[in-house]
Amino acid sequence: MENNIKHHLTDDILIGYAAGTLPEAFNLMVAAHLSLCDTCRAQAESFDAVGGEILDTAPATDVMLEPGSFAATMALIAGGPVDEIRAPRVPDSILPGPLQDYVGGDLADVQWRGIGMGVKQAILPTSRDASARLLFIPAGAAMPDHGHKGTEMTMVLQGAFQDEDDYFARGDVEVADSDMHHTPVADIHEDCICLAVSDAPLEFQGLLPKIVQRFARI
């Protein structure tokens, strides 16, 4: 699929991805975006190269290992979990390859759960330090007005949405922090599907969104 991406990942996010310091959910977001965005992929590769150069030129240090360390490490590897067999990736899918791995297939395999007003979500299995979910928002529908206690990144996979800041289409990523308060509205022409990751709960003002938040884990 050809994409005209206008909203990219920040350098801080890409550096964290290269350094391996991001939560799993954020790594998933970055990997999914890089599979669609030539610009960010090239930038990420440059940060990888810088990290490799630092490792190559860093002064060597003598580290004494305990006797049997190597054997113990190999035993841990041998006794580790067996890699799960992943479903083959579907080319030209709405879901980028990294997302297909988490879903276990294509868009038809997503286990949606309704959360009200036609909006559906599917929470993806990631580590507890951040959450990842797919969101389905009917065309023209608005998400409740909300703020953020931490960082939330939202990438459009299908359709588009608009808020007080800008218009976001396929591949675009909106990065929201505690300073942002907005009301995303799906474009009227097509249902909007997004990947959203966050490291803290959202802040809703209305009573009904707060009630929904309890069981939807938003």
C-alpha cells in the first residue's frame, strides 16, 4: 500500500527503540510504523548505526565472570519458552506485519469487543508497563473528550481522524502527552481503525466515559 505519511515518530522515540529502552507496546508501535514509513525507517537505521559505532569504539573493559557462568547461561536458554509458531503474514493487509504477529492473523482474526456507541477495541498482549490496543471507530463518530496522564501514541491503519491539532490518515502517528486535551473524530468517509499505545490511563471528564473506562481498561 502506498502511503503519504505526514506525521512521524519523534527522534526521542526512535532513539529509545534503537537503545532498547521502550516498553513492549511502544516497540510494537514503532515497528508497525517503520513498516509503513520510509522516512522514519531511514532515521531509525541511522540511530542503529550510531549505536553500533559507539559499541565498536567504546574502550574495552575486563569483566571477571564467575566459574560456570557460561554453562548456566546456556542452561537458561535451553530451558526457556519455545517460540510460538506464527501465522504467515498477509501481504497488502491493513495490519502491518508486526501487528499481524500479535493478532495471530489478519484483520478478520481480530477479537473485537464493543465499548459503546459503535466503538470497538481489541487489547493486545504486551508487558504491563504500557498497553496496546486496536480501536475501531465508526465513520463520523467522536471519541470522548479526554486528556492524558502519560504518553499516548495513535497510528491510523484505515480511514482517518481529526482533532483540534490536525488531520491524521493511514500511517500518521499522533503523539499526545499530559499537555494535550482533545476530541478525536473519525472521518465521515470511512470507518477508522487505529493502533493506540499508552503508558498511563486516559483522563475523561464525563461520567459515562469514566464508567466505560473501568471495564475497557483505557
